[in-house]
Amino acid sequence: MDGMALTDHQSARNAPAIAECARRQGISCLYGLEVCTAEEVHALAIFDTPEQALSMTDWVYAAMIKRVNDPEAFGDQPVVTADDEIVELEWRILALACRKTLPETGARCHELGGIFIAAHIDRASFSCFSQLGAIPPEAGFDAVELSRTADAAVWMPKVEGFAATRSSDAHNLDDVARVWTSAELDSFSVAGLKRAFAERSTVPSPRLGSF
């Protein structure tokens, strides 16, 4: 695996820890968050540095409902060190939508120097198609993401003109790198990915189960 990105729901507070882990292992890493917008659409905001991702987190937090997390319903939300020590439990419910719209979120992501990707467009919930029926041009997406099981032949005609990625969307270690995206990059960076997206040169891996 040459590179990875961390995109926790509504928060990049674990970006400093993964940055140190990536440094120790010699793996390139990008940092971001999976924002749930006011439309209840999931979108990936990805940056070169933890500091940019944390700035995006502050902006999202300011637009979230101030409701305390229920660990029995939503699980614990630990903030950790690179050595897996829990330093804090995030008190906000990170599963809920914020009050920022897709266009507002895309604009803020780009202001901070990030790339903006429509997450898992094929899913029956929390996707552009499930919530809005299409990819809204005003959202300003740089690319779209296919889920692990999406059939690219079915979905890519629906998003003509967009570059496509496929991500593992791993919620546990066994799922890391089960699917991926290949591209010729000058560097594993926001600039490198933007160039690949503009050239439509990204190649999503086969969907899970179709090998």
C-alpha cells in the first residue's frame, strides 16, 4: 500500500495520531473527514496536512447540533495518540448531520486547500443519489467515490464527466486496502490527486466480490 487517507465522520481529531503512525511506517497519508451535510449527504473533504483537516473540523463542529453522544447507541468516539492511548472521548454525536449545505461544504473545503469527493454515490442512504437523485453541479465535487460493491459499468454513466475513485471505507483493520484506486501521481498529495482527477486518469479497482 503506497498511500492512505483518514476520513472519520465529522472529525479529523485523530489526524495527528495517524500522521505520526504513517511517518513511523513510511506510508504517505492524507487527512480529512467525511462530512454529513444538511442534506444528509456524505462527502469527503481531504487535505495535505492535519492542520487543514482540523480547521475543517472546527468549521463543521460550529454547525453541528450540540447533542451529547450516547455510547450505547453510537459507540465510543475516542481521540487517541499514535500509541493508541485514549486522551479524550469526543462528546458530540458525530453520526448526525451538520447545518452546512453541500455547496457551502465544498466551498470551505476548497478555501482550505482540499479536494472534495462525493462519497459512496451508489449507496441507498447518505449519498447524493439517495438524497438528491443526482450529483448537484453547485456542490463543486472534484471526483466521485464508488463503494466496495458498486458496479462501475452501471454507475459511471450516471456521473459522466467526473473522475472516479473506489475506497475501502474501512471501519476495521481487516477491510483496509480490500479495494483501492490506482493512478500515476507526481506525489501522493492534494495537488497530485487534483491533476489525476482533471485528467480522468484514476482507475478504481474491481468491486469486492468480482475478482
